[in-house]
Amino acid sequence: MSDRELCDQVMTLLVAGTEPTGHALAWAVHLVATHPEVEARLHAETDRVLSGRRSPEVTDLARLEYTGRVFTEVLRLYPPGWMFTRTTTSETELAGRSLPRGADVLYSPYALHRDPRLFPEPGTFDPDRWSPDRARLVPRGAFIPFGAGNRKCIGEHFGTVEALLALSTLCARWRLRPVPGAEVRPRPETTLGTGPLPMLALPRARG
Ligand code: HEM
């Protein structure tokens, strides 16, 4: 690699490898804090699997099944990569429209994930839509928080493991509460952030 290529690779990893995971985690703590019934199940699972430990290990993740559902549902509602482009490499047809070679096509995982034909009650934060029975009804290609095809995210597994470990560690130690009056609105920039997210961190009693 030339120095230029090396620099580009490092920058890609530094940006692509941190911001989406950070934003997804911010949405996760916001959604969990505003859905006490989800929080209660999350805490119960964390307590059962960690049984007194303060942080999970990678080997715990298979048993943190509900935590996985919660994070998947977070990625459905607030996919950090909310808008992407593709350029046609040849003349083609898409949804009944003909496109010339070199056309820029925009597509939005955010809009797709909120299509009621694909996800009933799409605005509802419902981690159980990812239970094995219901998840298999989601059509292929309807859920693409990591993109699809040749340019699909290379950090999918790494980012997911990182986020699940962080979420579970937070749940083991803290109960996060929204600061009254703080308004959280999606910020559709390069990735989809929460903007400032003030929260109260209340230590959980240790059993
Ligand atoms: C929850 C966390 C993450 C999400 C939601 C996410 C999502 C995405 C999406 C949607 C794309 C574009 C795919 C496309 O154009 O089809 C992408 C690309 C990419 N991601 Fe991630 N990502 C995450 C974490 C990570 C991590 C941790 C790394 C690295 C350690 C990473 C490295 C990359 C790279 C290098 C690309 C560009 C791939 C290419 O263009 O060939 N991502 N990511």
C-alpha cells in the first residue's frame, strides 16, 4: 500500500469503526430508559447470566439472547447508516423504472425498516419481533443495518459484539434515566445520532 492508501484505510476504520457503534449504543440507552418493561427484562437477563459479575465476557453473549433482540430492534428503528447511494454500472431497471448507466440511486435503511408492509406497527420499539418465530417472517433484504452486497459492513460482527458487551455492562451497573425536559431528536448527519443525550446514571443495587 502507498502511504496515501494506508492513511485512507486507517481513517476509514477510525470513522466507520467508532461512530455507528457509538450512535447505536446511544439510541439503545435512550430506548431502554424510556421503555421500563424492556429495561426490566434486560436487567433480569443480565443478572441471571452474569450472576454477580460486573461485566460480561464474549462467551456470555450466546446466553444474552434478549439483549441481542434489544440491540437488533435498536438497529431497526435507528440504523446509524440511514441513507446510502449506489451507482449503476450498466443500464438497468429498478421498480419499473429504467435507469441509465452511471445513475446515482439513493436508498434508506431507515425508511425501509419503518415500512409497515415489512414490519407491523413499525414505530413501536418491540424487541420481541426478533424472537426466533417472528424473526423468520421478516423478508430477506428488509433489514439491512449493515448494508448488503459487496460493500456490506466488514465490522458487523465486531461492532455487534462491542455494543452487546457495552450494553450488558451498563445494565449490570446502572439504571439510566432520561433527564426531565431533555428532548431527543434524530440527527440525520453522515450517521444517525441522538444529539446531546443527558441521562441520570443511578447505581443499581447489587444483589
Ligand atoms: C453497530 C455498528 C455498525 C453499523 C450499524 C455499521 C453499518 C455500516 C453500513 C450500513 C455500512 C455501509 C454498507 C453498504 O454501503 O452497503 C458500513 C460500512 C463499513 N463499515 Fe460498518 N457498521 C458498524 C460498525 C463497524 C465497525 C466496528 C467497523 C470496523 C471495525 C466498521 C467498518 C466498516 C467499513 C470499513 C465499511 C466500508 C466497507 C466498504 O465500503 O467496503 N463498521 N457499516
